Amino acid sequence: MNLVAATNESEQQSAELGPVSQPVLSAIMVMPRSFHLLTASLFCLGRQSIKDQIELVIVHTAAYHSGIDAAACDGFHSVKLISIDRVPTVAAGFVAGVAAASAPVVGLVEDHVFLHPKWAERVVEAHRQGCAAVVPKMTNGNPATVASWANFLTCFCEPFAVRTDGPIESGPGHNTSYKRAVLHSYGDDLQSLYQSERNFHYRLRQDGHAIVAAPRAELAHVNISIPRKVLAHAFFGGVLFGQYRSVNMSLVERLLRTFGVPLVPPLRCWRIARTLGFRQLVNPDGPRAALLVAPILLIAHATGEVAGYWRLVPHVEAHYEHYELHRVECIRQEERSLLTERRST
């Protein structure tokens, strides 16, 4: 294993998957705070069937560098430690990691996901298609509460329900993998584009790139489970989406979308129900109760979207990123060990 402290320098490489002597996947982990918060996700990454072909890229701040456990990073193809001044957003950390990555495929591995042992192998297989991005199948990593299920379904219904390989409209934020060359093609715009990943996926498709689903590449996602934080996450997520979506909007379009926003929550409710299908809706062990809460979150998101169109919420990134960068503070006390203990998927 190569353990190096790297700088933010990018290397040009073909989008074709490289030989075994080179990493085939760069797994980027953003570490805004203590290394021990990466424990569960890093353990899952360390159990990958192609671990020796994975380049691990950890983006951190100097204050936490000394806490990185080199032994926990053993066995990967190589490890790069990227030190940046601060990690204000996931996008900032991800872009720093992409700049240092050397594999043709890159993916963010959040500190609150549990990867199937063949996740990386199947992501790499899917990227052999002519696509820019690959969407995994997602399941709920903390399914004990209605709040968690409501947060999960309103954010990840499509990758939860995906069953077949093939084209898909867009993928889950922070859990989609990309061809590194495609990301580099967006240059200095990448960080702002990645800040609202659904809008980025719209841009990818607009630019002629394909996004495909790989349902055999599975991961479980730990969702926000404190009700008031679930509601706040939905609102600020809507603000962020609306703000970045409206960057090139005309005044007329903003007005039309603002007046049309009451239609959005019922439309999204219908899409969730259609995506889940009848069997899931009537399954007594399924997330039926969450479907009663989901409309409240969709209303909050739509309200936030309008606020985003008109730039009514300053510093929205700082508000939203609290829920993404500090997930351990957004789940119930009894669930926090999920993120700090080694466990199999």
C-alpha cells in the first residue's frame, strides 16, 4: 500500500478503466472532524472484493490529520491524504478529492453509509458502459423510525426502488459515482454544480451524458431520524435546489415556477407511490407510515425551493451542510454507534 500526503493536483487519464496495476476506483471520504466518525463506512470499504484496486482519498483539515489511523487504511491499492484549510461543504471536500484522484472512476463514500462487499466491483462493471455516472441501489440503514423512513423516501425513493440496469433520470446526492474525466471537463464550475447534485445530473443529461442504474451495487444509508431536523433538512434542501436551479432562470420562469409550486408536493407524492409500487405500499413491514409524513416534508421542500428562487435565505449552504457533514448529530442517541462501530452489511 502507498500512503501519501497529496496536494490538489490532477492527472489526465483516459475514461477507459485502467489495468490492475492502476486503481480502478478512487473512493473519496470527506473528514470534517474526527477520524473515528469514518469507522463504520471505512470498515465496509475495507471489505470490498476489489479492495486492492481501490485508491482511498481522505480529505481532511490539518487539525485532525494526527488522528488518522494508518492501520485502518491498510490493504488498499493506495491512500492519499488531502489536507485543506476547511471543509465548509461536501462539494468542497469532494472536488478536492477529485483533483487528487488517479482512478478513472470516482465516488464519494459518505461517513454514514454501509457498502455491500461487492459495491465497488459492481460500480466499476457498470462504468464499463458508455455512461458518465452510475447510480447504486440504496436501502435504509437505520429503519427503526418513521422519521428516518420519511427522510429516506423523499430523498432516495428512485434508487431504493430500482430493480434493473439501464438509464435513469438522475441519481442520489453524494452516492453517485462518476467518470473522473467527465468531472474534470467542468473545470472550475464543478464545485458549484456538485453543490446541488440533482441539478448537476440535469446538466449532465443536457450535455449528452448518460446516467445508468446498477441495482447490484448496493449500499445502506443512515438517514436523519430526529423529526425537527428531518423537517429542517427538507426545507434547506429545497432552498439549495431552488437557488442553484434558478441561476440562469428568467424572471418570467421564476414567477411561473413560484405560482406553480403548490402542484409540486402532490405530484411528488404521486411519483413516490408510483415508484414504490403497489406491493411496497401494502407491505405491512414496509414504510407505509412514512408515506403519511412525506407530504409534510415535500411541502417544506417546495416552500424552500421558492425561497431559493428568490434568494431569501442567506448562507443556505452552511445551514444545509450541517445535516450532511455532521450526520451523527442528526440521528437519535441510540443510533449513533452505527457510525462508530465496525459492522458487516
